[in-house]
Amino acid sequence: MADIIDLVYADHDWFRRQFFLLDDAKSEAELAAIWDALGDRLDVHAEAEEAVFYPALLKHGGSEDRGNPEGDPEDETEDAITDHNAIRDAIRRSRQHKPGTEEWFDAVFEARKQNGEHLDEEEREAMPDLIKSASLELRHELALKWLRFYADRETTVNVDNRDKDADDYIAKHS
């Protein structure tokens, strides 16, 4: 069974890894390539959480009686939306500057900082609340909604999806 918790966490892990790749980037082109994909996915992830994860948390969450004194779904959701807005603001700011400039790095660092704090808080509070309060069946249903949400937002711009002749391909790349 798919699980919304696994899918959200997989995104979180991907974000952390991409920020590490930025640390190792050697050129403006490398910075742009990593950041363009990362910034876009941060935007989609926030929208996905707001469409799938947090509505479910508001309806089914709340585990203050189950060992999490901070388990208030409304507070967690408010924190998440505020965090998402701060991340979005930093991403928009970064897009106003050339990759590698001081202003660009400042904006990317702010996005990284805000995102890191958000992920930590979400993994410490919101995700455990949903684990404790939602059935596996509901988490599976949410996972499928999450996957559909992402599938609806995938892009094939600049992707050559035409059929290729295998012989020509081999000859060209051998």
C-alpha cells in the first residue's frame, strides 16, 4: 500500500539532497540547473500539502491525548501555511536575480532555512499526528491523491517524446 507519510517524507529527503547539490555546484549553469528544478518542486510540494495532506490533518488529526502535547491540527496547519508562504517568497525573490549573485544566494539561503525549519517541524508534529490518527486505508487514499496531484502538474516542456528509431539511435550514440 502507498502511504502519504512515505511520499511526503520522500520529497523532504529529495529537497535536502538537492540543497546539498547546490553546495557542490561549481558554475552558474550548475546552480541554475539544480535550483530551477528544486524551486519548482518546492512550489508544487507546498501546493500538494495544502491540497492533500493538511485538509486530512485538519479532519483526522489531533493526538494531544496520544503523547503529543503539541498535536493541534489547526496550529500545525497555520504554521505550515505560514512556512510555505515564506518559502514561496524566497523562491520568487531568487527568480529575480541571476544565479550565483549575492542577492540570489541570499534568497536561496532564506528558502533553505525556511524549508529546513518547516520540514523539521512537520516531521516532528504534523506527520506523527497523522500517523497516530489516520488509518492505513486513509493514508493510502491520501497517497493516491498525492500521486494524482503530482501527475497533473508534471511537465514535458522541452522533452522529446517522439518515437525514436533504435538503429539510428545506436548509430548516433555508439
